[in-house]
Amino acid sequence: METCVVSALVTDRNLQLRTDTGAVDTHCHLFLLDPEPADVVEAARAAGVDRLVCVGIDVATSMRSAEYADALPGVFATVGLHPHDASAFDSTAAARLEEMLDDPRVVGVGECGLDYYRMRSPREDQVRVFRSHIAWSNESGKPMVVHVRDAWPDVLRLLDEGSAEHVVIHCFSGDVEIARECAARGYFVSFAGNVTYPRNEHLRQAAAATPADRLLVETDSPFLAPQRKRGEDNHPANVMLTLAEIARVLGDDVEELVAVTAENARTAFPALG
């Protein structure tokens, strides 16, 4: 029997929240989903999610994210280069990404960071590119969206060395100790649909240990669909299932958690308005 089903206290009525409740999916990739972005956004809004941050992973998808933000109400963009593609980072890519950071539709820097699990780019390239993103964040004042996989010591060290101030840890994968360290540094800690998986008790404990004012939620669409939707592409509307599970873990009302995490999203990404 699944241990991560939504609590009986969280009913279907709770999950179909009003469209003005202001839930925020702080990390999705609309350009990787099959449905038309406008349809995805409409479905999210019907589920109670009225703001989405579409996160770029290279120059082309960063440009598309900015285009979606221009065309679709409630959609915002980030620009950056994923660590998988760090080897492709050259002066042309750097100049184009840095230029896009001046766009008012762009609310953050990334997806960037370190991934020592897949190792699709050498460590030295990943570190070099990550340092550039830290500098861009500091210069622009826009928050970093940081990917971490099997690289916590180096990520935390580089953020410290770079005096990074505005940091969102995307799809948190650490334990309670790391969550507390991130929060102590003033970083925001974002949880995705994998917090609902039966085997991920460490993520539920980490969510419970994260101070309320540092907590964010995301889908990472089309990846990491919540347990109820396993085997399907994830969609921004499903952030409501992640919120429901975290509310269950915290013993909170889901609507209150929607309000808290939405306010945190506006603090983390001030341009969300």
C-alpha cells in the first residue's frame, strides 16, 4: 500500500482550489511538453496555479521561455545553461545568455549547477559554467535556479566562494541537515513531485525541517510526476498534489500552504509581482 497518498483531510474539493488562490509552480519546462503551452497554462490555472516559472536549460530553450512569458499571462522565464551541457558553453552562448538577463520577462538565472551523477560534461566545465551563473546572478540581482545531483559539497562551496545571495535550490534532493544548511544561508528550498514517492521519506523529513519562509514547490514538468500520476508526463497543474502531500506531512491546511509558498515564490522571484 502506498504510504504517500494524500491524507483524507485533503479532499478533492481542496485540490480544486479557486483560480485566485495564487499557487506558483516555480520550475517547469513548457518547451518539453507535448500539449500547446497555452493549454498547459489554462489547465494549471483551472487547478489553482496562476503563476509558472518556465526554466531555460540552454540558449534556445531560454529564448523560448522568454517568448512564452511574453505571450502567456502568468508565465515567467529564466535563462541559463544546464550542467549537462556545460561543455557547450562558449563566448557566444555566454554573451547571448547574459544579454537575455536584461529582459524584464526573465526573472532568474539558470537552470545551472552541478550534476556528478550523469556526468554529461566534465566537472571542470560544470564548475566553470556554474561560476559564470553565480556572477550573473550577483550582477543582475536575479535569483539563481540551482540544480544539484551528487554534488552538494562543491555546490555549497562554490555558492559560498561566489558570495551568492539569491539562491533557489531546485528539486531538493538532500537530507534534513542539508535543508537546514541551505535555509540558514538564506536559500529557498524547492520540492518537486518526488517528495510524494513512498521511498523518499528523507525528502518528506527535509520538507518538514525547512523553515516555512524558505519553502517552495515545483513540478519540474515534464519530469517527476507525483505518485498519483506516476508513468505520465508531469504538468504544472500537478503542483497541487505536491502541495497536498507537504501539507499532510506538516499537518497544515493545504490552502494555507498554497498561500505561504506563493508568498515565498514572490519573495524568491520579486518580478513575479
